[in-house]
Amino acid sequence: MQKFPTGLLPGRFQPLHKGHIGAIRWSLARCKQLIIMVGTANESRTRKNPFSASERIQMLKRSIPPSLLSRCKIIPLRDIPDDSKWVAHLQKNLPRFDAVFSANPLVKKLAEGKGLQVLIPPYLRRAELEGTKIRKLMLAGKKWRNRVPTAVSRMLEGKKLQALLAKLG
């Protein structure tokens, strides 16, 4: 298996869930260092992006085991409205990376279109570990805690999650 010097894993992490942790572990098995890009860093407190970039960074730092976190750089990045400039935006604002890890079809298309190598982490229980579904469960007051790392569940409970989401609903 090829081991890249530096990989990039872009994501919104709204919220960070166990599928993301699986993708991080899978990606780290294929690179020495991993840049975890917290995307859409300029948007929060919306239905699609309820959590701020700093909250999502805390989710990551509290959920990734220290032995793996030492090989990660977590960097927030604002979104831009022009997909044709997205890869150049990443290359300008992030440290150099050698491969992109993403199962997102648009990310794959944009990165490969600029000659970048894209590796697709396998989905972990995609039917239940999907951000939109988890946010809907949170909003409805239904069972969601088993889908996120314990540290994320504790963090969100401490932030009065239901009150926050009710305002967005």
C-alpha cells in the first residue's frame, strides 16, 4: 500500500460522527500526516451547518485518539461559491498535500479534474452514519448519541443542543 507524505481529508463534520472517525483512521493508514480540513468554516447556526468551525474542531480534537491526533493538522477553511476555483482555494490556503481522501462525488470530481489523486475511504454504516440524518434525529429529539463519539455527545449535551436546534428548526 502506498503511503503518502501528506493527505487531505475535507469535511463539514456537522456533527462529527463515527463514520468520520473511521475515514480518519483509514486515511491515516495511508499517509504520514493528515490535514483535516473543516470546511464551510464561515457558516454556522444554520439548519445545514448548525455548529461553528471552532465547535467542530473541538469535536475532532476530543474524539481522535492522541496517538493519531499527533499526525493530524486540523484547519478550518471558508467555503467559496465557485466550484471551478475550489481546488486552487485549497492549494493556496492549506499546507501542501499529496492525495485527497473523500467519498464525496463532487470533491472527487473537482480534485481529479485538477490532476490530484483521490482515494475513497469506505463508508462505515452509511445508512445510519450520515450527518443530515443525525441532525434530523437531534432536531426531533430522537436517538442520535450512539452515532457520534462519546466526546461529541457530551460536548453537545453541555451546549444545550435541543435549544440550539429548536431555534434553527
